[in-house]
Amino acid sequence: MILLTGFEPFASSDFNPSIVIARHAEKILREQGHEAVAAELPCVFAQAPRVLHELITLHRPHVVLSLGLAQGREKLGMEKVAINLIDARIADNAGARPIDVPVLADGPAAYFSTLPLKAALQELGSENVEISYSAGTYVCNQIFYSLMHQSRTDPEIRAGFIHVPWVAAHEAQLLVHARAVAQIAVLALAGANEPRLSAGKED
Ligand code: PCA
């Protein structure tokens, strides 16, 4: 079972491509014979982790891919590291703007993704995807950290976060990203091994 999540619109926009891409990826995966569910998360610090927790409890997924929008990106960014820090640049959809608080009091400073990021990079190509070493300090990083915390004791779960670039409500472009997300999910489900391939950055 593959669980995909995307976020509702936030800030001043009325469209968030992440949930539409998650829904398209769900359809692609089902057509391939996989069990998959896509669900929307609220862009609200006080609610999103609980909604995610309920989804994981309900569906008992083997793979969880959470998606969110990152305006400035040009390709799909497979996030490597979730940090235990919230520092909101803008208010969330409930008007909250926490600054310098942990995602989880007493939690570790960071978690790594358990998705096969290098295998995905090799399969999809650096022109389509990249490994990112910061998921920011807003609701996406909070959900990524919560996801990794919730799945830390279950070695059967492969989980991680992917930031999608801005794409308007343009079916063809949304589908290109959805196909890539579905491919990453299948690699994770198959337990792909990580090739020795550098994706390091200098800053
Ligand atoms: N992007 C925001 C939160 C919701 C979303 O889609 C982020 O990157 O934190």
C-alpha cells in the first residue's frame, strides 16, 4: 500500500499542484495494479501531523510519499533531511506563525528520508529530479519530520518528502511530475538499493 499526500492551497494562492500531482500519481499507480491512496493535508501547523497520523493508522502503508509546493524550484526535489525546527515566514491557513519552536519537544535534531533517493536520481535523471538538503522550516518540513518520527520504529516503511515546483493547473505538466512521483513510489516499494553516486552539493 502506497500513501501519497499533498497540501491544500496556502498563502495567497488558490491552487497547490502538490495535491493534484498526488492524486494523479495515485491513479497511475492503481492502473499499474498497486494499492494507492492520495489524501490532502491542511496547511495548518496545529492539524497536519494529526491528519497524517490518522492516515498512517488507517491505511498501514509500506511507502509514504508526502508532497508539497516549493515555489522557487525547477524540478522535483527529493528531500534528504527533516529538521526539528519550525520558523514560519508567513502565517499558516489558521493564522498561526510559530517562530523558533521544535516540531517535537525532545525529538532528535533531524531525520533522514528512508526513500531510495540515489536510485531514483539514477532512474529519473538529474534533468528531472534533484536531491535537496533543506525542506525549509514551514509546514512541509514539519510534516516531513512528523512522518519520519512516526515511521521510525517500523523498518518496513519507506517514507519521505518531495517538493514539487510551481506548475499551474496544466494537465500535461502535472502528469509529467505525477509519473515521476509514481516511479519513485515503485522504487521504494521494491526496496531499491542505493547506487554509489554522488549528488553532493557544496553549499
Ligand atoms: N508548501 C509549503 C507548505 C505547504 C506546501 O505545499 C512548504 O514548503 O512548507
